[in-house]
Amino acid sequence: MSTENPTPAKKISDVEVRNYMRVKRARLTLDGNTFVISGQNEAGKSSFVQAIEDAFGGSKFAPAMPIRKGASEAVILITVTDGSGRVLKAEVVHNAKTGRRLTVKDADGKAQSSPQSIMDAFWAETSFDPSLFLISKPADQKAMLMRLAKLDFAKLDAEYATKFSERTNVNRDVDRLKAAASMKPTYPDAPKAEASAAEINTEISQAHAVNRRHDEAEQKLQLTASTVSDATRTLTRTREEIADLERRLEAMRKRAGEEEAEYMAKHKAHGEAIAALALAQKVDIAPLQGKLAAVEETNRKVRANADKAAAEKAARDRQAEADKITARLEAITEEKAEAIRTAKFPIEGMSVDADEVTIKGIPLSQESDMRRLAIGVEMAAEMNPGKPLILVRHGNLFTPENFIILEEIATRRNLTCIVEIPGKNVAGAKLVFEDGIGVEPTAEAAP
């Protein structure tokens, strides 16, 4: 809470309004701290408060039709004392032809430069109606307090929403990947790596080569066996001819010698074929083909295990992303909590939770109306330090006890509180409106 100054230099001492909206004429002398203006509905009291906003707030607070019907211009005159003690007179004129004009002059009638900046020192558009604070929703009260404490979580909240949505999508992927991984088969008996079918195929190719050599040797043996048989028959016939044809003995012996030599050569070749056949024994391919089939089955299991492991890793990686996002969400929450813990609030023990304003941990909605009003007025002053003007549009919400609190705070802080209360006979009214005319009651006439 800011340090209170019991005697601030800035002061508003007089307000006069003519032909402004529903106001024909009205003047209010501000010689204290709390001023009630009253009147029936559409009598002019709200127009009077609007004129004050127009004068101090600038053209952005001017209504679309400020000039009273039938008049050519509307005039707002305000007397103030600035921070250096100078008495200044501000005049706002709305003219149907020339528009809005603000001038500020000193006691000698000299016009001041930057008149709006002079008026800004008394009232700010960030001011809020403390009575409105009473009837605001908890979320709106929280927004007012956070603005006062300069807590802006818009960026963090946007990041939180984005991260929360991102984590939802990632978790959806995690569930999908885990489900997909759980559906994949696994084989505990399979080795970690696939076997090489190429090596077995090489063995089979080598066996086929050996078997081809065996078949060639067997064919050659059959061929030599046939020639041996033929040679044997020829030799038998020759020997019979030798017995029968002695006269041809010499010639036949010679022939027999030649044929015997040929026989021996072929017999030798036949023996070599038998030896070759013995060396080229056939290899049984069936076991190798069975081995190859077993390798394929083993490798299928290995691939299935690798596929499942990859699916489980994808699920773990996605889960890690979700955990990282969750950590950031928690960090954002803690960052906001730390900002709230270290924030400077106007009332001791004041803070905010997820939903509303709290006082020493108790929701503001559970405090009494009297206590909440006091908090609202204190906040109105704190939100605009050094600016004495507070406009209260909903004075009808005040009980007599609450109004006493308003007067006490306004006096203690030297605030100028102008309170609008509907009604004809309002106790303590300083300005009463009837048919557009505001009159300050005399002491005898005041209720």
C-alpha cells in the first residue's frame, strides 16, 4: 500500500455545468471530501457526473450528443488547485459547430499549455467505481486487483493453454503407440540378431557342385563299363578264332596284342572312374534346406522383436515429450504463484487464487459488505496514486454504515468522492436535481 499523504496539494473546489445532456444548470461547491448528488431518474444527476468525466477524462469520455436539446452549446466550468498550489479554472465547451474545446487558465486569466495533462493529474480513466467493485463478479474483482498489482499473465496463460493442448495431443499419440506396441508379437527364445541365410545358401551351392561332379563320374563309369564289356566279347571271339583258325594265328596274335593293349587302357580308365566316384560322394541337401527354413523362422522372430522394441521406444519417446510439457505447465503455474506471492497489493493480506480475490486466504465474497466496500475504496485510491477524484455511480448500494466507511477513507486520504444516489429525499445530499436543475440545499432545507 502506498504511503498516505494527509494534505495533498491537488484539490477540486467547484464544478458548474450548463446545458449538458439533461442538465440545464447546476453548481457544486466542493468544500469537503464526500459529496452526494441525488434526484429522480432522468432528472440530470447522471449527466452531471458524466460532465465531470468529460472534463477530466478528455474527449474520449464525451457523449455523442453532449449539448442539451434546444441549446447551442454546453459548458463545464471547474476550479482546481494543482500540485504547486496554483488555482486554475478549466472550461470545456461543446459547440454544435466547432465541437469540443478545453482551456485551462490561471488566476490572471493566462491560458495554460497542455490543458488535458493538467486535468489528467486529478482523475484517470483507469479509475473504477468502488461501489461497482462490490457488485462485480469475483473474476472481475480479481482482474481489477491484478491490474493494480501489475500482474499480467496473458502470455503465460496463452503458453499454458498451448502447452496443455499440445500435451493432450502428445498423450493421445502415446496411448496410440503403446496400444500398437502391445499388439505386436514377441519371441523370448529368438536371438538378438538375424542369422545369415547367405552362408547356408553357399553351402547348398557347394553341395550341388559336388553332386554334379559325382553324376559326371557316374556317367563316365557307366560309359567305361560298356566299353569294357564290348572289349571282353571281342577278346573272347578272337580267342575262339585263334583256336579254330590256327592258320591265322600270327596275324591274330598281332591283332590280339593290339586289342589287349587297348583293353588295358580302357580298363585303366574304368578303374580311374571308380576311384573318382568314390571321391565324389553325394551330399544330403535335405538337412541344409531344413536349416535354411529354421533360419528364416528365427529371423522372422528377431524382426518381430525388433519391431516391438521400436514401437515401445516410440511410445517412450512420446511419453518423454508429454512429461517435458507437463514440467513446463507446472513451471508456469509456479511462476504465476511466485509472481502473486511477491506482488504488491493495496491491502495487507490481499492476494488472488485461481478464481477470485482473497484476504488472508479467505475469499473476498465471504467478507461483509462493509469490509468489501472499504477494500474497494482503498483500491480506487491505490490504482490512481496522487489523483484525488473518485466518482461513485452506484451510491444506492451503500448502507449508512458503509457510507461512514467511505467518508472516513475519503477524509483520511483527502479524496474528493462524488456519489450519485437516485431518489428525491436522500440524506446528506449536497446537490439535488429536479428537471435538469441542480440545487445545493440550504442547511435548513437539507434532510
